[in-house]
Amino acid sequence: MDSKDINMKRRSLMATLFGTAVTGVAASSTIAQAAPAPAKVPIPVQEIGKLKLSEEEWKKRLTPAQYDVLRREGTERAGTSPLNNEKRAGVFHCSGCDLAVFTSDMKYESGTGWPSFFTTIPGAFETSTDYKLIYPRTEYHCARCGGHHGHVFNDGPKPTGQRWCNNGVALVFKPA
Ligand SMILES: [Zn+2]
């Protein structure tokens, strides 16, 4: 064993003894080499306003699947939205009126088969109580066009504990 080996051994012993400090240095150099984390997406500043259209106008503007969810409070089949796997940085907009409703920083993997978020862009949604199932649920809809997006539950992750369970067809994703 030459002196270099002994030095290595000593260094690893030191690493064990002084785990916090040495590991701290190692961890930061690992992060520096890793691919950069997705940039934090700034929350868009926007005028919400109101968009009111007739049923005929909505039918012309939306696809049948969008119309069913947004205007008829339908629910898309779980696992069908390509947005379930959308992990890029960007902003999710209402597919009815283009209002920015979530940023990618608000999205998380809930495992439900619907795009899920732990919070929303402030003011993007209004809520109501929905009695379609046996138990009451909190329905939410776009503050601009009134289009139904999904339901919000209290079993989400920190820091809010909220799970905004959104129909993917009600959203349009725009990469940052
Ligand atoms: Zn909308």
C-alpha cells in the first residue's frame, strides 16, 4: 500500500467521521455536474376578465371532448391525457379561453391518471360544491370563461395539501 492509498483511506474515514461537512461538499459538486433543473417559471400577470359565449359559439370553438368537459362538466377517462407525462417547464392554459391557470412548478405526479397540481395561478379558478356523487366535492372552473376543469381534494402534497385534479383536455400546455 503506498502513501496515496493510505491518503484515500484516511479521506474516506474522515468522510465517515465528519459525514455532514464532507458529504455536503460532495453533494454540491454532484449537483454542479448534473443537468440543470428546469427553470422556475414566473407566474404570468394577466387580466382575467370574463368571456361569455352562446352554446353554439362554444360548440364551434371547442372539440367535442373539450365541450363535454368544459361546458358539460364531463370527466375524461383516467390515463388518457398526454399531459399526464408533461414534465417540461411551461404554463398550462385553459383550453376554452387561454387563461393561464397553472405553471409547471405547480404540477406533481398523483398517480390518479389525471394531471394534478398542488396549487393554481392566483385567481385562475372559482369553485362550487358538486353533489353528483354521494359525497359533496369541490368543483372548480375557469374564472374567465366558466369552463369546468376538475375537482380539488385535500389529499395533496406539501406545502398546500391540495390536489387539483384536472381534466387534461381542459388544458393547453405552452413550453417556456
Ligand atoms: Zn377558460
